[in-house]
Amino acid sequence: MSNSKSFFLVFEGLNGSGKTTLTKLLADRVCHYAEGLEAGHYTEEPHKHSAAHSYIRDVLDKNLIVSPRALELAFAVNRQDHCDRHIMPKLMRPKQLVVCDRYVLSSMVYQDVGAGGYLEVLDLNKRVLEPDLTIFLDVPLDVIPLRLASRKKDPDIFSLDYIKYRKKYFEMIPHARKLGPVEIVPAGGPLEVVYSNVVEVLKSYAAPLSDWLIPILDRSLK
């Protein structure tokens, strides 16, 4: 019997790692090839249509200065609302792929500022849905500044110290793996190569959980 379970995938990585491009690409391809159904869903964090987004955006864009603790709480509230009202309702339907640009691992890397460190972040996020798979897109340090420089938008408060945050990702990934699978995919090459590597990893997790995804993922990127 075909497994029609929906699948929750998260992309993580530094700004400039290609998260948004791959998140949207996967969601669009699933929509296109899933027998005309709206089965692929792109979303991101902080989520624009969830609680505290404007507050978070003002902080990230350096329009507002707040305490690290306040920002940590704002992200947790935004994520809980995002999960409850946007992610979960989609995943409760059969044969749906929800692909999210950033999730709890990002907070473990960027918001573990309290005395409890990442454990405090996990406690604040203990009621949100765990992804079926998290993929960390690992980009070489010499590629990140080139990609950031090509953007028209000014970098946010977390973009500049990318050496620090790449190191932090690798420190946090072993802890995140205690909650669910996290795979590292090299992402410094051309989009076609990175996409192919992402698909191979995703297929290995989708096969036992959501095998309806496999024929879609097997289609070549054109």
C-alpha cells in the first residue's frame, strides 16, 4: 500500500546558502508534478503572517534595538503561531510537502542567549512540530561574502558574522539530531548539483514515510 503521509522538510544554513531558492524550487516542483494538486508548500521564518513578525523584522533590519531575550521570545511566539495555523493544517492532509526556510535549529544557533543556552531555546519550542528531515546547506566561507555582495538588500544583523555562525551550526547540529534527523549537504556548487544532492538525501527519508514523493523527486531538473 502506498504511503500517503505528508512530509515536513526544513532547510537551514547561513544567509547566502541558497535556502530560499531550494525551498521554493522543491515546493514549486511538487505542485507542478503532483497530478494537478496543490501539494507543495513554501514557507519561511520568521513567518510574515504569524505573531510578532513586524517586531522581529524591525530588529533584523536594525530599525529597532531590543534585548536578546526579547528577540528569543519573539521568535518562539512567531514559530508556535506559524506551526499551529499554517504548517499543521497543511500536513494533516494526505500527500503534502511543506518546505520551510529556517526553523528551530536557526534559533539554537542565533538565539541561544539566555543562561540556559540552546536548552532554553528547545524548552521554548517544545510544543512545535518536529520536521521529518532538516537539511543544512553548507557553503564554503569564501563563497558566502560573494553571494551576500550580489544582493540588493542590506545585510541583516546576522549576515555579517558568518564565520561565527557557521561554527555555531556545527556545534548545534549534534544536539538537534537528538530530536530528529539532520543531514549536511554541500551547497557551494551550481544549483543543479546542489539540487541533485538534496534530492538524493530527501528520497532516502521520503521512501519509508511518504513514497508518493519519489516519482516527483526522480524527475530531472530542467
